[in-house]
Amino acid sequence: MANKGIDWSSLWKKDEWLAVWIGFLIIILTLTGLKLTSVKFKWTTDGEFASFMAEKMPMVERLAKEAGQKGEQALQEQMVALKAAAEAQNRKAVGEVLKKLDEAAKKAKDEGLKKKVAPLVRSVRGEAGNLLDKVFAGENILAGFYILIFYLVLATIGAKAMRIEIGKFIGGFPVIFIIAFIAQFLAGNYTILYYGLEYVLWCLFIGLVISNVFGVPAWLMAAAKTEYYIKTGLVILGSGILFGEIIQAGGYGIIQGLLVVGVVWYACYWFARKLKVDEEFSAILASGVSICGVSAAIATAGAVKGDPKKLSYVTSIILVCAVPLMVIMPWIIKGTGMDHMVGGAWLGGTLDTSGSVVAAGALVSESAMKIGVIVKMSQNVLIGFAAFILAIVWTFKKAAPGERPGAIEIWFRFPKFVLGFMIASLIFSFYLEPKTVDAVKGQLTHLRTWWFAMAFTCIGLETRFVDLFKMGGGRPAAAFLGAQLFNIFWTLLLAYLIFGGVLFPAPKF
């Protein structure tokens, strides 16, 4: 392996470095006071709201009765009024009653009742206010337009540095942004949210329909830069991976995360190689199955310098397989009477995105969702470490016989956007005040979601089923499915041993 010098121009010409600078710029601007209104996507039809209120009626009746027994007459009256408005299917009246109910709850003397009424008011108020008209209101569309202009300027600067044809890029970028808007709008529906069909699936689906049914014009393909967008999103994601929260939540998630990642990664890699899948493809598959889905697959592809077509294959199959698991796993947990702590840990270790874990966990219980998120966060932390280890391994693996590669070769292979991810995580975990982190996390979460939405749209636009079916003769898909099946059973065993009170005392949340 020839000894290379450092190409300093990569700092402003390569997407992995540009993603770091753009991600850092967005974080810095947010920390220094930039305010961008989040676009509202949640919407509930009147029929869905009526069904939602019907589910809440037993709780309303129970609280009304308890308020009467404890002499909280004002609270009881407003509970009865809420029930009447809901039964009349008068959504506006429900909203008006909620204001009075909130005031009555604040004046109530019984602290126990106050604690029970507060979450009811919040949930009903949220759904009552999720009107379709608000999504298409002028101020909401304008908020999306401001983000589009902000991102178009940043992305175009990067595109110019990467020598992408600017005219086509500027023409295609808004279209990809609009598709991402439509996907998030669809995912914001109450029923769709209930079943956990998150925005990434709609982005992929719309992109796949366009690419496989209509075809993607050259001007649109010029702006379909999957890795550029997702790497930028991942740098911003680092600001949300807080080591302190994971440690405070207990070491159980970290223990399970290490055992899942280590064992499942090796099992998938071994199985894929047995099926004669090449080394780089096997490594990308293994990281996608074992760590945290698409993000880990992209980090691994950077470390092993994998073929973008293979990466597209892996990301597509990860997202397609996520849908049935999000529905089936909660059904199994509830149908078998599985302990919700164990079930949540199983979801967190198996499902490949944080959003899918939240959605599936919510279908089980609040405790299942919390445990699932803790386990998933513990695995997300391992992205950087896995990329670093793979960069070292692949550097030595690709070295010429008898040649000992130096640190510079490892540096060439290490994905630089992962460095940005880790720096952001460390700064937000140990340097910034918790008050500051809390103040900016909402906006940063919303902004990174836009990058991810555009990235998954591009995955769909770049993916053609004909090409996928030709690649590897179906062997990579077989390796992924076999490894995912092993992952399901291995993670279930670990969840039972670690969170079920077998090896350690059962956690309390």
C-alpha cells in the first residue's frame, strides 16, 4: 500500500467532511439563537378523534366518579361536561371544556387527582388541536419554506464544492424536499402514527414508486445525494446521544447492546460469507442488522469503502423488513403476556430505528417504550466505535503482503462524519449545561429529521428493483433475513436474562 500524503482539499470537496461542517454550522447557529419554527405534521380526522375519545371515556368516567367521592365538585362537573362533548362528537366543544377542566384541576386540593387529570388533559388537547387545516395553514407552509431556503443555500454551497452541476441541483433539491414534506404529512396522520408507519417508510415508498414506475429525470437525480444528506443528519444526531442519560438509565441497556452488537454482527458476517457474499457487502449487512440499521450501514460503508449500490441495497432491505416487525413484535408481546420490561428491551435491540422502537413500544405500554428507547440509544452510541474498529481491520486486511499500514491509512478509511457525530455527542454530553441542551434539542431534532427524510427519499429514487434482484443472486437478502431471524431470538433471550430479573434485579421505571 503506497504511503499517501494528506489531501487537504478533501476538507471542502468530499461529502463526509462537508456533512461535518454543515452539521456543525446548524448546531452552532441553533446554540447561538437561530429560531426556525418546526413544521406541524400531526393531523387527526374528526372520525379518528371520535374513536380516540371513545377509548378515553372509561378514564373520564373513573376520574369523574373519584372527583365526586373526594368532594372536588368543580372537577367532577368538567369531567361530566367533557364526556357530554365527546359523546356529541363536538370537537370544538371538547377543546373549550378542556380549558375549564385544566383550570379546575389546578384549583383542586387533592394532589393525586391533579396528577391523574394532567396527562389526560395533555393527550386530549393534543389530539383535539391536530387539525388538518393547521397543517396547510399559511404560517405552517411558510415555516417549511424557510427551512427549504435555509437548507437549499447550505446544500448548494456543498454541491458547488463537490462540483455537482448546480443548475440541476437547484432544480431538483426543492422537489426532493417537497417529497419529504408529503411523506412526513402522511406519517403524521393519527391512524398511521398508531401503527408505527413512520416517515422514513413513506419517503422510501414514494421514491421507489417514482424510480420504478415513472423513472427519475437527470435533473432530479443530480440532487439525489443520499450520503450527503444522511451524513449531515447523523452529525446533528450526535447532539441527541447523551452518555449521561444512558448511564443514568442504568447499565442494563449497555450490557445488552454490547452483547447484541458483538454476537449478531459476527453471526451475520459469518453467514453472509458462507453464502459467498463479498467481505465489504457482508460487513455492511452485519452492521445494519446488529447496530442500528441504516445509520450503522452507512458508517460501515464509509469505513470499508463499500460500493454505493450495495449500501443502497442494504438500506432498502432494512426499511422493508422493519414494517412487519413493528406490527408483529408488539402483538407477540401482548399476546403471550410477556413482561413489558422484557418486551421493550426486545424491541429496542431488534428494531432498527429509534422511531420504530418508540412506535412499537407505545403499542405495548409506556414502560416498554422507555426500556426500548434506552436499549436503542445504547446501541446508537456504538456507531462511532464500530466504524473506528472496522477502519482499522479493513486497513490491515487490504494491505499488501508484508506491508504494515500506518496510522495515516487508518485515517483515510475512517468515516469523517462519524468523527463529527462523536464530537457533537461528547460536547452535548459533558460540556454544555443540561438547561442549554434541553432548550435546543427540539429544534435540532426537527432539523435532522428533514435531512433524514430527504436521504430516505433519495434511497428510493436511486433504487430500482431490477438492479436489486440482479445483485448477488438473492444471497445478500438471504444472509440479511437469516441474520435478522437469529437477531430476533438472540435479543429475546438477552432481554429475558437481563431485564427479566434472571441475571440482575429487574429494573424499575
